[in-house]
Amino acid sequence: MIISDLSKISVNQGSSCGDSSNISVVEVSRAVCSTGSNDSVDNYTVSPGGMRYYIPSCVDAVDTPVCNQVFDSLEKAYRFYKEYGRLGGFDVRKATEKKDSDGTIILKHFVCSKEGFNEVKFGNSDEVVAKGVRGRRTVTRRCGCKAKFVVKITSQNRYYVLNFVELHNHTLASETGRQFLRASREMTVGLRSIVFDAAKVNIGCSKTFSLVKEMTGGYANVGATLRDFRNFDRDLKEFVGERDGQMLIDKFRVMQETSKSFYFAHEVDAEGHLTMLFWADPVGRRNFEIYGDAVSFDATFDTNKYNMIFAPFTGVDKHDRCVTFAACLLSKEDICHYNWAFKQFVKAMGRNPVVFITDQCPAMKVAVPVSFCGDNDLVPSKHRLCMWHIMQKFPIKVGNRLCKETDFMEKMKKYIWSSNLEIEEFENGWQSVIKEFNLEDNKWLADMYEIRKSWIPSYFRDNPMFGLMRTTSRSESENFFFGQFHRQGDTLCEFWLRFESAMHRQRNETERLDHESNSGKPNTLSRWFLEDDAADLFTRTIFYKVQEEILASCLEMQIKRMSEEVDGVTQLDIKDVKVKDKLFKVAVSRTHAVCSCKKFVMCGILCRHAFCGLKQIGVTKFPRSLVLNRWMKIAECGTSSQSVALSSDFFKMEQVSLKLTNLWFDFRQTLNKAGVQMDKLDYVHKIIKQITTDLENCGGDGADFSKRDHIAAMVGEQPVGDVSILVPNVCKNKGNYFKRLISEREKALNKANKRIRRCKECSGTNHDSRTCPRKKTGSTDARADNQS
């Protein structure tokens, strides 16, 4: 029955299927094969039985095995045959071996990867359906190839070729297909380092593979496939596994041993799972000593696979840039966890910050006063709330129509954001606006007025550096910066590596700004010698702000009154043309200046009114009492907490990675000089082979540095014995993707931006064409007509 069916199909479709008499061997000519592949494909012999046997033809004689050829070791013999297979177009695997009584291998077979046959397993389809799992589709690669390479030991413990069979019963890989052979694919130390280093700056395997392709000149030159890159990334995660928390703590302990200024602390729950982690490196602690007068704190999410919140402590450096003092990972956003983190911060830094800025998180409102209190003779911190977060709530709490269609917000912002108002002026202005718009009964406005001392600038005018940060925008900027490095699926070890990479970029940017400030002097725009002195003292960014105040003092100030000098002090009443209905009182001397706007007290930068007074009394040199160390070029000089240099062993892998990168680019530069001239390329190839031979003779073998050893050198050794610190439990906080609180305003905006779907029948918006009332009415009428 089957033969007759095949015959019918053969007749109908003009095929020889089912009729063996019609099958003939089609010989492929060289001319046709050479256009699509190399000569190795069509270099074959035909046995008397009609079987084709293929022979690698594009391999040089020096790379082809011969009988009685001697090798110094079994590994060298295997590598030689593997290279021969790579050039010939087939893969090699190790097979049978024979050992003596001492366990020494005296006979070894290396065969083609298609030697033998696969065991065919017929699965039960009913079991597959019952499990609901689709089996992986595989192909049969083995076809009983007899090609082999047999070596035997000699009396001098060397190995010679006992037997060599070069005939294959299958086609060999073409020139374009050799790159996918296992012999051609190897994640070398260089490739592993590239994948690892790219991951530290949040470059995935796919982009890294494309980058290496551009570096090497083509995908065939990479030496691995995209799947190999991804498998190595998988191996990294598997190497860490359930030892994630323990490995990170062990790494911190090593860093603390090599640098006593590195501080860290951690806590675990009753079951041993990591719940809290805090760290501060020597550079961060030194920066806090200089710039720690104002600290912003805000949590960010989705930086690790456990959904622990990541919260950096952020300040402002001498270039007016964000600087990270310390950071922590917390499993919860509650009072207990924040209180622990804040106390560890004080313990690491040795003092409280002058002002601590957060949003209106209820847990922080309780934890900040308790943690940054006056215990141990420390000056308590002032807790300041972010003004931006409060101002964003006005349309929600007061009404969008009132804020958008009236001048309510314009009048309110006039009193809220101004730093020139005294406390009494602000309170009178607030009350007048509230009364004008009949908002005396608004509870939220009443609550904000009750806590006005924690967010209105008028209440911070007399406190040093309290005007440096009025919002948590610095923390928001830092969260965005770290978000460019971290990924949600990172382990803690990967998180730390990415954090280090982010800190290196931040500090490298600081070094660049230091170089620019020290290498050149900015142009001055006035003829006042005091401006030249300021250019020598301040960093470039701060100088431009000082220069703006100096120019304004010359162009926008009006002196209404100037008293006689009394005890070296001159009193002035100055009118600022950009500030209406305000007269600033200034007291200046040759060495100091005080202004009623109090900008120098709040921000550490002298105001334009004081500069106007200094100019009037003929001061030509910047008074040193008006120069804060935190804004100077030499701000780091004289700090007590100097960073301690880490040992060279700790940075060994970083140095190895850098050396590999330099070697790679030097090699590319050499190839560029060789160009496309074959004689020069042959010379380069000859030198490379000579270097390889010299390294082998010296006993150097990169294979001894296994993948596991390389991973351990990159992410840290696995802990020996039982793991005492378990990985954190997956957390559910308000900011991650599990449970993010969405405000009514955000819901309304999303709804407004959502595309409106309309019915195709009647263009209605509350249904679709399947449930259209018109269609139902039409079908009812049609039934009535049929019945009638």
C-alpha cells in the first residue's frame, strides 16, 4: 500500500520518490562549487560501493598530521588535531583511551565529532501533552564517520602518531561555516573580559557582540557566537547563585582589610537573609568631610533582582556637581530600616550633616530627627523637606482649575520660593493669598503652613549653607545616573560591580573638571582686580557664578545711601533693579562684608550687593573671610580622612583587563600599518606564530587559567563551607513594579493620553462592533421580518 501510494505521488509530481531505479548520483563540478564554497567541499573520492569520502584540501602540509609525528604532551597533540579540524572544516572530540597501572595514558583516540551514532529515543507523545511542555527540537549530527587521530606514548614520555585516518563520510564545513565550528568558538580570556567589562557599564551581550565584531573586522573574526556570549553571562550568574549575599560581604571584608578607611555594615533577619547593607569608601568619607554640610537622600528602585531599594547619600562638590558620600540597600521602607541606615551614616562619617533633605516620606519624617540628633555631643541636623514635591501637590489638593485659570499659583510662588523675604513678610503674604481666594478651610494648606519651618526658604536664611539645596533634585539626578548602569535582574555582586563603574565615571568627571580649573584661567569681563583674584581661587564653575554677581554689582545696583566709615565699617543702602520694593542693607570693610539678603550665609557665594559695597570702598583683593574652602580649587588639601591606597593584588584583574585592552588595540594598529599587502600580512602572521611557539616553550599556557578561575577573579571566590548570609528575600516596596502607588492625577493623565477606541458600526466609544446596539437592533428587525 505504501509503495503504491509513493508511486502515485511520483507520477503526479514528476518525482523519483519511491522508485529507487530513478535515483542517480549527481556529480557536482568544481566550477559550480567554487562559487559558493571552498575546495574542501568537493574534494572527495568515491568508493566502489558509490560512497563519497571527503578529504580536507585547504590545509597546509605543516598543519596536516602524519604518522610517527611526535608531540611533547598529549594536550599539544590534541590542540594540533583540533587546529587541523578547524582548518579542514570539522570538529574534534576526545574518545577512547588506555592507561597503564600508574594511571598514565599510553594510548589516546581523537575522532571526528560525527563519529558513531546517536541513540534514537522515541518519546511518548501522550506524556508530552500531559506535562504541557514542548520538547526541544534537536538534529542528528553523528553519522558514523571513521576519521581519527591516534597517538601512543613513547619511552621518553612523549606521544607519536600511531594512526591517522583523514577520510570523512560527510561534507565538511565551508569557509563561511567554519566560524560556527566548536573548534573555532572559544570564549577566551580576552572575550570573557570584554563581556564582563561591558556588563559593568550596562552594555548587554548583543551590543557587546556587535562591538567586538566592529573591533575585529567581521563576525567570522570574533571567535565566538552571540550564544556563547550569553552563555558566559549565564555562567556568571550561576557561579554566584545562592551565595550572592555571602560573596558580597566577603568582598567588603577584603576591601576593609586592604583599606581601613572603607566602612560597611549589614544586618540579617532571623533566618539569615540579608536585609540591610550600608557602605562608604575612603573617597566618599573624605568628600563628606569637605562637602557634607548639605545632604540629599532619596530611594530608587529596580536596581537588583531582589527589589531591595537603593538609596545613595548625595551632596554638592566644589564644581557644583553631585557627589556620592555613601549608599545603602534596604529591604523595606520603614522607620526601622531608615533609622539603621542613618545611624550607620553618622557612625561612618563621624558627625551629622548640617541639613538633611528628603521628600515627605512618613518613615523618614520619624527616622531623621531620631538618627541625626544631638547624642554624643554632635550638632543635630536640620530636616528640610523637598519644596518641589510639595508644590506638585497644589493642583491636586487645591484644585486644578484654581491653579490653572487664576493667578493663585503666581502669587503663592512669589512668597514661597523667594529667599529674600523675612519670616514676617512670608507669613503676611501667605495669609493674604489664602484670604483672597477663600481657602481658610483647606486642611492641606493648613497642614503645610504648620510645617512651614521645614520647607519655606525664609526660615533657613540664618542657617549656614541651608540654601545650597532646596529640593531633592540632586538625588533625582543621581538616581537617573545610577539607572544608566544598573539593571533589574542584577545579582548583588553584579550590582556592586556596576556601582563601582558608576563611581569611577563620577570621579573621573571630577578629575576632568579639576584639570580644567587648574590648567587654564577664565577670561575676566571687568577691570576690577578682585575678579582676577577670584579666578585664581575658585573652580571654574563657581567662578562663573561669582563673575555673574560681580557684573551685576557694576550694572544693576543703585546706591541710595552710603554712610561714613566708622571703625573701618561702611554702611550702604542698595537698590537692586531686578528686585521690586526691596532695599538691601550692606555693611562692608576691607576684610569682610555682610548683606541683608544673606546669600553668602545660605550658599557660601558672595552676593552682588556686597560686591557693590566692596567696589565703593576700593577693595581690590578678594577678602579671604568670604572664601569658603568647599568652593576653592584646593578644597581637598588638609583633609584628615585621606584615602588609603589598596594593595596591587586587589586590582589585579583590573590591571589584567587593561593590559588585554592595550594589547588588542596595539595589535589592531599593527594590522592597520600592514594594510592589505599580502607580504606584510604574511610577515605579521609569521611573527604571531613565532610568539605562540615561544610562549609554549616557556611553559605558558592560557588554558590553565580556566573559565571558573577567571570568573572567580572577576566576581570573587565562592565561600568555603556553609553560607551564613543568605540571599535577600524578594521585596515588595511601593516603588518597584510589584506595587507602585499611582495617584489619581497620573491615572487621569494616562487615560487622557490613551487612544480612544470607537465602534466601527456607529462610532460609539463605550462598546465595540461585536456588542454594538445597532447591530443587535438590526438582527432583531431581520428576525421579525422573517417570522412575518
